[in-house]
Amino acid sequence: MADSKLLAPELSDAESMGDETVRFQELLLQASKELQQAQTDRPESTQIQPQPGFCIKTNSSEGKVFINICHSPSIPPPVDVTEDELLQMLEEDQAGFRIPMSLGEPHAELDAKGQGCTAYDVAVNSTFYLRMQNSDFLRELVVTIAREGLEDKYGLQLNPEWRMLKYRPFLGSISQQNIRSRQRPRIQELGTLQGLERPHMHLWLEAPDLLLAEIDLPKLDGAGGLTLEIGENLLVMGSPQQLYHLNASIPLRINPEASRAAFHRRRKQLMVSMPLLSVS
């Protein structure tokens, strides 16, 4: 269900452009204050012990790197789609499919020759892991996403070429990991909606911790009937008379509870403020 609390009273035609700007600035200020309050509360977490799966070897400028691909039933699975559907999703929008992963901290280990190296543990959902075992395509995809995730999180530059160890399911020891015990808001997969127009959305960072969006809706005169759902990495918007539909993957972690939106009647835009979650 869409959260109607996200939509503030729309900006009136009777207001001057200056008054409208002030109104939206007030909206952003409110979101920023809520963000500061939310950041004082640490998200609840729980410890898991990932189970070993397989290990790959690659390298960086600092030496050999091993990635232990592990699994745990506590990690949510990705959306259940066929490989053909997944291929189509990746061709249309590379950010449209996400595989939930838990990226562990680096730990120093010794390789088979007794030389120093670095290992990382990356855990996925156990059911999805079993499916991945029977698919070279999914295995390649998981390794690629895991490698890119480690590069982003730890500022690495890993060699895209890798090989899987034949006789060692993991290197070193697999440590416990902390994951969020409060599940992220789930947005229902709406499937392919024929005949609906995908509106243009412009994203930009207003501040290091505040992401703004403008969604062009030239066929609408007001906010009546608009629906908006925001998850940590998703924005889903629907409109009355099934004129528009937007299902956008956001490349940053959003604070859904602190996000707000208002319809700008003169510009015919939905303006959304999305405070970002701090990187832990």
C-alpha cells in the first residue's frame, strides 16, 4: 500500500513562485530535522553465522584477494524471476535487479603457499544460493555484484578476472556478521504495466545527506489520486486514470520514514525529498 503521509498538501496555483519555493524549502527543512532525529537511533541488528559455499581468487594492487561466497537463511532472497526475465531486466535497467548481500569485514589470512593475503566473506540467501549452484549465469552475476559491492564499500580496485578454488569452499575462517533485524520496506512487484507512461525523473544531491527528485507529470493538474511508495533503494509512483507509472531503483540508501513529497501545480511536478541513511 502507498503511504499517503509522504504526500504533503500540494503547492497552490494562487501562491507566487517565491511563496512556493519557500514552502518547498520548509518541506526540506522538516525532512532534514527528521533525518537528524532518525540518525540518533541505531537500527536494530542481529548476528548471523554464514555457512560456507565457494571461494574465488582475484587480486588488487595490494596483493591476492579471496572472496568467500557464503549463505544464510536470515538474508532475504531477491525477487523470484526466471533467467530469461532477469536477462531482460538487466538489459533494460542494470540497477533494476538487486541481490541482497551481507558484506563482511576484511580479514588477513595465509594462502596455500603460506603467503599473506586478504579475504572477505559475502553472504546471500540460502535458498537463492542453492539455485545459483545450478546456474553458471547466476554464479557469474553474484560474483560480479559481490566484487563491485566490496569495491564500493572499501574503496578497492579488484581485478575483474577471477577463478574458483576447486578444493576449498572458503579461505581462513568465516566470521559472524551483523545484519538489520528490521526488514526493509517491501514494495510489491507490479509487473509489466501496458500503456502506462514512464515519467521523466531528475535526481540530484542537495547535500551529502539529502537526495531530491523532480518527477514531470504534465498531464496532471494536482496531487489527487497520486500514490507514492519509497523504500531504501526504490521509488514507486502511480497516478490516477493509470496515466503514469514509475518504478525506479535509487543508487543510494534512502530513509523512507523521513522522506516527504509535494506536488508543484504550476510546474506540474512531484517534488520529493529523500534524506539518506548514514553509511555504517
